[in-house]
Amino acid sequence: MQLEELAKSHLKFKEKYQKTYADNFRELAIKGQNPKVLFISCSDSRVVPNLITHTDPGDLFIDRNVGNVVPPYMHDKQGTAVSATIEYAVSHLHVEDIIVCGHTHCGACKALYEEHAPDPKLEHLDWWLEFAKESKMEALAMVGKQDQERLLRATERFNVITQIRNLMTYPVIQDALESEGIFIQGWYYHIENGDVEYFDPVEHRFKLLEEYSKSEEYSK
């Protein structure tokens, strides 16, 4: 979409959505934001958090990046914007839930299997994908190389688990968990049909979110 088309789309936004959410936007501007959920997802254009969750402006504090990656906590302060987002969401916004959401047909996970010569012009991307390499190793150990599609789907799911593990290394997260002030869940979104799976840490597998929404835990 070209800039001219985006400008026209903005006018449509003002005509339709701005009017629909006028009171909501006004209240958010005056009182400030108070989201209850930090939603960490991929930058993939097919993954739209507010559409997936059917939420309004102000409901989600969103971080989107290549591969829905969460770098582990770094003591030398060489962290990333993701690290700053996590700390801000927990310590200043006091979010109550964090969702790490992966998805099918993830280009970042597929790139883990693509061999290429080092390119200095892509050094940031190569460095970033290192934080997902553990997902590749776990998927290979479980699935093997024979079925490429099954391997990629497994890698995408393992990547959600890997990033949650990294999330647990942050002091602000550890403090919030100790005080029972936060709940963390992993999601896996199916682009092709809209289904969402959640990771059940007790059974150590992904299950349809519809099952979770009907559970006693969800209804409390």
C-alpha cells in the first residue's frame, strides 16, 4: 500500500472508527491508558492482536517484533526495546496478564533452517534470531527432519515456550510472580482459520483456547 493510499485510509478511519470510539479515545486521552494485558506477538502483518482478541483501544499494551522474541534479561544493560516494554508494562502500568503469541507460517521460525553466508547488512536480524535457536533444537529433537511442515509447526510452538522461559528471567517478572500479581500464558495463533491454542504447563501441550475459556480456571 502506497503512502497516498494510506492517507486515504486514514480519512476513512476518521469517518468511521474515530466516531465509533470517540468517547473511548477522549477518555483515554484525559485519564491515560490502563491496559491489563501485555501482548507480545510477531510483527507479521497477518497477526493483528486487537482483531484476534476482539479488544478495544486501550485494552492491550502491545509489543510486536520479528518472531515474537523475548531476549533474556541482560545485566549489562544491552537489552532491547522488548526488554524496556516488559519492564514498563509490569512496573508502571501494572498489567495483570502477559500473553506471548506465536503463529503458523512464521517467517522467523522458517529462517532458522535457512543456511546463508554471514551478511554484515543483516547482522541485527541474525543476532535477533539467535534468541529463537533453542526452539529449533527442541523441535528437531522431537520431530526430526523428515516432515518439514510438521517440523516448522513444532518450532513455532516451541518458540512460544522458549520466549516464556526468557520472560521468566526478568527481575520485575519474578517479583510479580512471587506476589501473585501477574499471570503468563503462551498462545499459538492459526492464521488460516483463526483458531488459537494455549500452552497448558501441567499437561505440557497446546490446547484450543476454547477449552480454556470453558474451564473453571478461566471462569474464576
